[in-house]
Amino acid sequence: MIFESHAHYDDEAFDSDRSELLSQCQNQGIEYIVNVSASLGSVKSTLALAEEYPFIYAAVGIHPDEVGELNEENFAWLKEQCRHPKTVAAGEIGLDYYWDKENHETQKYWFRRQMDLAKELELPIIVHSREACADTLEEIKKAHTPKLKGVIHCFSYAPETAREYLEMGYYIGVGGVVTFKNAKKLKEVVKMLPPERILLETDCPYLAPVPNRGKRNSSLNLPYVAEAVAELKGMETEEVIRITNENARKLYFQGREL
Ligand code: NI
């Protein structure tokens, strides 16, 4: 059974067939889904999904592109949503210098605040980092405590950077990109990653793997990702699915009773 560690099923791309698709997921080997929020609005829609579907859990956090909407008042509200019984992570949070929608200091400020929140509430973090390799690593190092755990989602940096995150106890999120022919760097990363540190993710509706590249993505495509990882690691696909499921349970459920 597959653990989908990063999806956005509240996205409007799923408005026409969300409930059919989610029941299909459940019938086709997707055991759990963590739906990840990115804005204040998507925190609400993510929690609504988690309340409606027993197999969906929520990550609550504000994406670096959206931190401009944060202030002390709604940050207090955000904290309350982190205490929801189905919230299993703080995310997605981080730095995005590709879209560069907010200035770097603003992004860093709210990244720190959200990491502090995660530490206080003992939640793992889901980190989004795009073209912000050095700054993300620096912020995470500064915030690091042995208790703060997390995943670097849709990892796009070099093996040396992955190694630094592994040393701090982080997991690495691997999605559809690993099936792309030109994804040489990510394939190198996957080759060096210990299997017990990999999480499978889609980031759907984005980043569909080959052979569905360019189409709307969904968790139903995760077997293609597992297959690509298995090939790079010289493992059986089933083993990749089993180990990554265990990894995600460890990180998100932290041994608690469901
Ligand atoms: Ni995402």
C-alpha cells in the first residue's frame, strides 16, 4: 500500500471529479494521503478534506509565495489549525527564489516563525525550496534541534546537499521528476539516498511522471515513481512501496494511534 506524502487535492484542477478520483485512489492501493496546504484559504479546504475522508491527513502551513498574507492575527489562527486532530505536519513552508513573489527577508521571517511553531507543537515540517539552496539549508541548520523532523519535498538540489539534510535526520521527497529523462541530478540523489529516508510524493495536480508527463497528476501515478526509484536502487518496486510507507508513517504519525 502506497503512502502519498504530498498532494493538493483541494486544487481546482480536481473540482470536476474529486470524490470519484479519491475513491479510486483508495481502491487502487493508496493507503494514506497527506494533503498539503499553501495559503490561508487552502488550510481551510485541506482540513475540510481531512474531515471528510478518513484516509486523508492535513499539513497546515503557508507557502513562501503566499506569506505576504500573514500577520499576527491570522498566524494565531494558523496555530489553532495546527492543533486539529488530523494535522500531521507544518507545511508547505520554505523559500522560493524562482517565483520570488515576496522579498527574501519576508520569506525567511515567516519560514522561521513556522519552524518555531512546528517545534512548539512537535510537528514535522514539509519544506518547499526552489532556487534557494544555500539560504534554505542555512535557515534549517539554525533552527535545527534533534526533535525537529521533516521532509525536503520535491528535492531538486545536488547529492552533497541531500547528504547535509540526511545528517540532520530529514527525509527527501521524490516525485514524478525522477521519471524524466533529463533529471540526471535527481537520479544521482536517489542512487545515494538510504531507502529508509525516501518519501513518495506527487505534488499533484503538478509534475505527473512519465508516461503521463504534462497531464494532470494524481496519486494513481505513484507506482511509476516507485518503479523509477526501484530501478535506480536495484530494488523491487514492492519493497520501495513498503519502505516508503513505513517512512511516511514514522514521520507523520510519530508512532501515535490513529
Ligand atoms: Ni506542493
